[in-house]
Amino acid sequence: RLFDQLIPLPHGTTYNSYLVRGSEKTALLDTVDPETMDLLFAHLDRLGVKKLDYVISHHAEQDHSGTLPMVVERYGCQVVTNKKCKGMLLDLLDLKDEQIVEVEDGEKLSLGNKTLEFLLLPWVHWPETMGTWLAEDRILFSCDFFGSHLASTQLFADDKMMVYEPAKRYFAEIMMPFRTQIRKNLAKIEGLGIEMIAPSHGPVYREPAFIMDAYRDWVSDEVKNEVVLAYVSMHGSTERMAERLTDALMRRGINVHRFDIPVTDLGNLAVSLVDAATVIVGAPTVLTGPHPMAAYAAMLVGALRPKTKFAGIFGSYGWAGKMPEQLTQMLSPVRAELFEPVISKGHPKEEDLKRLDELADQILAKHRGIGIAG
Ligand code: FEO
């Protein structure tokens, strides 16, 4: 239910481990989370696999690497990975140096009539990540890159409506901070002539243009005429302000994704950050700072570093506090242009609500300034 004890998984997930059988040798591409090790071994038994020559490790995170020591023990195979990943595997798992073979970017490994070519694809989403290109079948095994948290009985991502949102959510939650690196990785695989993308989570793409085009859109600098408005309210003051701002933005033709943080799946908040030009956080003051749930959401926005251009804060306080300053600090990694905070002492008065209308005017002017609002 919670991947990495952080990310809700409304559609479940899969750990994809791929078996490639050449005329001379056999390789397993990635393993699985140790929780599903028995399932992996049952599948390999059902396929009659008695011997593995290699197990390729694209990524050291344990949902793919965690079962490597058990696979090595069961099949006596060598682990094949890049230098950086090798170091991390030795840190994270009970493996020995001599069990791991290092490969370089572009190096090939022959299985007889099939050849694995290793491509370093850093920062999707760790520094050591790589993929494998199987030229004979024109398949790119991309590990987390292009993945989706989606468990389905359909092996292929032919139902694009079903796959798009989980893939975007996955991108938003772990890939979004690395947009610049992802652009380079997209360029690197551009000319391969890929016919199939086999990621390590979710279904396999046999129309790769679908997910590659989606990624090009998500990593671009283009933003939409949208505001993400995330807020918490304890006694109704901040909620009243959220309602007024939503209404004011709507009347100005701006699409608002509004989230009442305590009842929000933060994955949905992350998805809406992929495209929005502006993010606004609303919070009451608890003791001397922002409500902790607003702080959590603001820190998440800061950590995900969306391409958001503008940001703002509104909220309320009883007697004093540093709520706006602290939220501003938490949002600072986004490097967005900040609007003047709109803060109400106690419940919002008419002049406070008018300041929210003015904030909506400022947002519209900024959106017009970058050519996304009419
Ligand atoms: Fe699916 Fe980064 O592990």
C-alpha cells in the first residue's frame, strides 16, 4: 500500500524480472523485491530454468536488487552491472566483490544468438541506473525509467487510458526532480529503433512512442494555465480563503487543482505538479509555525522540484508566528517566483478576501506574461 513507506499505490505495483535465453547462455534481467522471491523462483521453475549464466543488475534499489544474493546462491551465476552500481550493491546487499562483473557504457555481452548491450542511463532515478538494449529483438529493458505502479493481468500497455495516469504518477513521484538528466537519456535512446520498452514496474510498451512522447511532454519546460492549491484548515478560516481563491481563479479562466491535504492522496498532488504553472499552499498557524501537514506538503513540493514558475502562500494565525517564512523556505528548492503571502489574523475579513482576489489577478497576469492564459 505504501511504496518505500511513502508513496500510496492505488493500483498496486509489479516487480518485473526478465529472462533472456540465448542459444548459448541465459540471463536474468533484474530480480524482485525479496517479499516476492518465492514467486520469482516458482516462475523460473515453471519455465524449466535450471541454470543461469548471468543476472543483470540495472539498479541497486532493493525492489530490484534485493533478491540478487539468493539468485546467485541458487543458480551460481555472475552479477553483471556498472562500476557505480557495483559499489552500491556491495554496500546494500550481502554480495562479494568477486561475484560481480563490471561493464562499461555501450559494452556488449553475447548470449549466442542474442546480445545484451548496456546503456548507462543515470538519474532515472538513482545515479547508477542503466538499461539493456537487446538489438536482435529491438527491446529496451529500461528498469525504473518509463515504469508505472500498476498491477494488471495485461502484460502489454495497450490500454493507454489505464496506463497513462499510473505512469505519470510514477514519473511525478520519483523522476520529476531529474528532468534535465531524463532529457539527455531520452536523446541517448532516440536513435535505437526501439520496438518494445520493458520497464521494471508495470506493463510492457509495444508502442514505445506512447510513453516516450509522454515523457517528452513531462520533462519539457512547458507549463499549463493551472494552479495547484493545497491547504489545511483547522477551524475554517484557511478553508474559507481557499474557497475564495479557487472561485477567483476559476472566474479568471484558470484551472485549479485543489487539495485538502489531510484527506489527499499526495500522489495525486504530485501528478498535478507535473504541468501546473503555479503552486499555492494554504495553512493555519500551529504554535509558531505552519500546520505540520501543510509543512509536509510544502516539503514534498520542494523535494519534487516541479517546473512550476510561480508560488504563493496564504493562511491564518491567532496571535503571532513564522508560518509564511517557514513555508517559503520549504518551497525554495522549486525556484519559483513568489507572490506576496496573504495572511489573515483570525477568520478572514472582507479586506483579506479582496487580497485573495488581487492574488488571483497577479496569477492571471503572470500566466498571460508567459503566454498560457487568454
Ligand atoms: Fe523500482 Fe528505484 O526502484
